Amino acid sequence: MKVALQITKDGISLYSGAHEVSDADSFGKACAEAWYGLSRAQMEHESSIGALMEHLDAGVLAQLEGAHISIYRA
């Protein structure tokens, strides 16, 4: 089934994507793609490689803390 995965925090969209989900493995891949997208966005906004290395481990978790994750049939 085609689903829309959306992650929002404080009314701001952090991630939105459509995925084909048929089992636990494909759902895991959809969540991994969302994680990768958040990581990539963080990398693009860091001022230097040093800053990136300091924030890389906790950056996505900090973004997801208090976030709302929604799944809708697309």
C-alpha cells in the first residue's frame, strides 16, 4: 500500500514522503529514508565539518524529540 509519512514539530514540516509499504521491512526502509533526509538537511546547514561532526550523532534525535509522526494512506 502507498503511504505518506510526515514528521512535523511545532507546526513545521521536518519530512514528508510517499512510500510503498507492504511489511515491517518496507516500513523500516521508509523510516530510514526519513532519518537520512533529516540527516542530510542537517549536513547542508552546518557551518563547517567540525560543527557537523559535533552535532551529527544527536542532531536527528534532537529534531525528533517532541515531533509528531503521521502515516496516511496515499
